[in-house]
Amino acid sequence: MRPDLEVVSTLVPPGARVLDLGCGHGELLAYLAKTHDCTGTGVDTDPESLIAAIRRGVSVIDLDIDSQLDEFADGSYDIVVLSQTLQATRMPEQIMEQIRRIAGLGVVSVPNFAHWRNRVSLACTGRMPVSRALPHRWQDTPNIHLSSLSDLEQLFAEQSFTIKQRITLDPEGRAAKGIARGGRANLLAAGAAYLVASA
């Protein structure tokens, strides 16, 4: 399992009903079912990912996250997970509204485009950075919205979400030590995972 998914799993309460948006191969849901006694549903549109998730025994649905989340009833899950997904959606504000409606509690993990290595790479080469945390070239990336951790935290505040916990990530996606507080995270963290709750 990806290291960042291990971090995300620590933010999911035991026994929760989980909706995993952009679930990929279903690794997180399978792990949560085994270790946290969770139940849940994955959402993705990639056929290979859907087949891989089904083979893992994960319940998955082929839906467009940007336009079809109204298929889920109000309060139908305990928590919604968007692991490396929010920045790849067309309308992040609308996705946050759907989290509020479907569960009121969410885990959101994102890459930090303001990480110091990205800043140096852009300044020195004049080209969009490619790194372990951002492995795609600009024309191949699934990321639509490039944001810093400060940008994301401002979005949470504007959408009346409270940050219950933030875990900063290193370039490999593991929990980063010593940079969880203050504005240094926006410079030093390669990404972060947030547990947020609607106010």
C-alpha cells in the first residue's frame, strides 16, 4: 500500500462507513476493512482500477466524482476520503459541499505544489517540476488545480470546515517529522493529509 494511504488510514475511525472517492485499486478500503473493521464503497471511473478493486473484494461504483455524487443520500456515510483526489476534480468547492452533505467528516490528502523543491525547480529550470511527490509532466498530470497547503486550508475555512488533524507528508508520502506546526509546513512538506469536519 502507498505510504500516504497508510497515513490516511490513521485518520479514519474504527468501524466507520467509508466512501472513498477516487479509490483506485481499492487498497485503502481493503486495508480499512481488515484493520479498522470499516465498511465502505469506492468510486472511480478507470476500468482497470475498478476491476482491481473488485478482485480485492471491495465494493466499487463507476461514477464521475465531479457530477454524480448526488447519487449518495444525505448522511449515508460516516466519512468521505479523497486521497490525492481533490486537486484532480473540476470543482473542489462543490466536492467539499458533497462531503458535508454525505458525511460531514472527511479525510483529504493532497500534494503541496509550494514545497521548497518545487519552488527551486521552477525557479532554476523555468519548467513545471517533476518529482517523487509530483511524478507527472505538466501535460500528463491528472492534477487540475495546483495549490499549496495554505491555499487548501483557506478553502477549508471558506467552506466552514474545521481542521481536526493535519499530518504533513515527506516526498515518499510518509508522515513527516518536525514540520507539523506553523507556516513552515507550506514550505517543507511535500503534501498533507487532513481530517476535516463541517462546522
